Amino acid sequence: MPRHNARTAANHGLDLSGAEVAVMRSRLPRVADAAVQAIIAEVPTYANALSGAMGENIRNAVQLALGGFIQLASRRNSDGTRPTAPAMEGAYQLGRGEARSGRSMESLLAAYRVGARVSWNEMSAGLLADGVDAETLAKFAGLVFAYIDQLSASSVSGHSDEAATSGRVRERMREALALALLRGEETEALARAATRADWELPQTLTAVLVPEAHLRQVRDLLDPRTLTVTDPASVDDDSVLLVPDALRAVLLRSATGHPAVVGPARPWDQVRTSYLRARRGLELSGPVSDTESHLAELVVSADAEAAADLRVRVLAPLAELTPAARDKLTETLRLWLLHQGRREAVAAALFVHGQTVRYRVGQLREVYGDLLEDPDFVRDAVIALAVPPR
């Protein structure tokens, strides 16, 4: 249980007669109803919450608190005047209930203030009618508000404890959901996991890979619904962010200045493909930040062994040349294909004279012959040479 507010009701000094205490007890249901009605009228959050079972629970809690107060007030000059254990426990559970309902403590604290005021007015009116003197009424007022202070503190403690516990549980469930998404589990199983994790389903998710050192800086710029989990394929415990319904331009700006890799947006239950794309982007020579800007390179590098074999086959006619000659003709062939035979463009890219390009292309024609006009060979050569070998 919590530590309570330093403002206590110890040694309250009240000297209420048995008859006065009995009158207060007889008025208890009416006071409780008046307090609840005032809370409904003055604290908008509770306008609907106090109906049905929830309203009955709170009415019972109010009566329990007021009953505990009357018991406290009837103890003359006691130094053990802290609220009774049932009243404190009731207040504690009220705080927990607020946290479970997703409400902050502001509304409950406002309800305590309203309830204290109404209870004081109702009870003091009865005492005043019985001729209780002003000094006793003043002590009675002090006891009311000290008592409410302690109940409020107990509710705050309950709210904090429940929020911390439920927050940790929800975080673990969302991590489990993220891992299930990365594994590509069935949609129905994913939807059930999302419900357990109290996570609203988006239309799309985008996978973003972020080194641990940059996680907080990037995460703070993203949608609060973003799921975060340690990358199961990382040896450095880097993180995967699964960002819901992200505008790509905004997402890329959020990642600017950080070594993050952003995959494509995919339907939420297919985000595994976005994750795998981002992983391939991370593994490219010179990791990319936006995988959508490097699709050709990703396609070519998807099967590194096949790409290497294709390159060897395309360059086989140059195998007998010296390494220096082979490198020059390989680069010339690559640029000649990419620039579609425009000699001046090739020369500019190679920083050589146009005649040098003419001479090298002549050498290539001698080596390759009609293959340079074969569409199948040209396709293979473009694929093999477009991306430098890793």
C-alpha cells in the first residue's frame, strides 16, 4: 500500500456525542447519493461511467469511504486516526480501476474534491442543526479534508501501480505481436495477438531498421502506435520499427541523419516482406536508407551467387586479357550498354576522348562479335554489369 499524504487527521480533537454520530450514520445513504449526483453533474468524464455496474461500484466505494470517515470521527482524541483499511483499500482499487479504463487521475481527483465538498455540506448541516458549536465544526472540516487527502493519495498509488503493471504487460504483448508479424504468421492469429496487446489494426505497416544507439531519437518522431522489437536477424541487437499508416516522405524525413533503412509500405499483415526488403537494403554494399530508390540493385543482389555466376558468364570472352585491359573493356562495355551506344556520353562518363571509346568498342566487337546485337545477351550483360560486384 502507498505512503500517504503528510496532512493527516491525527489527534482531531472532536468530541461528538453518540447521538450525533448516529445521526451522521442515518444520513449516510443520502450523503452518498448527493455526492455521486454532484460528481456526475460536475465531472464530465463520469457522466456515463457512473451508470450500470460501474456506477454501483463507485456508489459503494463512496459509502465505504464515508462510513470509514464516520468511524474515524467518532474516535475521540485518537492518535490512530488514519482512514480504516477497507476505506484505503477501496480508494486504492478505485485508482487501479481508472488506470484499467484508460483514464488519468485528474477526473478521479476532481471527483474527490466534489465529493468532499458535498459530504461536508450535507454532514455539517446536520451537525449544525443539532447545535454543534463552531469550534467543533471547524475541527470537523479539517478532518473531512485531511481524510480526503489520504484517500486521494491511496488512489494515486493504485493508479500508478496498475499503469506500471499493465504498461509492462502491454509492452511485452506488443513485442510478441511484432515478432509474429516479422515471422509472417496467419492473419487471424495476428489479429488475435493485436487484440490482446490492445493495438488498433492499421491499413499498412512499414519496417524500419535502426541501430540501438539511434532508436530513441527516431522512435520519438514516429506514430505512437509504432511497434518496436529487437531485430531477430541482427547480431548487434539493433531494432525493427513497424510504423503504421506512414506517409513515406514524412517517414524518410524522420530517418534523415540516422543510419536507418526504410522498407516499403505493405498491408499490415504482410509487413514481413517490408522487413525482408529492409534487411536486403542493409546488406547491400553501402547500406541504403530508402529501399524504394534502389529496387534494381536489390533485385540484382537478391541472389548473390546467381549474380556472380551471370557476371562470370558475360565476361568470359575477356578472360584471356590482362587484368588492366579486362577492367577497361568491362567498364566500357557496361557504360556502352547503359548509354545505349551513345559514344560521347560514354566518353564523358569514362573521362576519355571519343576516339578512345571508338577504339575500345572496336575491341569489344572483335571479342564478342554478334553477341553485342543479341537481345538475350544484352539483357544478361546489363543485369550482370549494372551493379558493381560485392
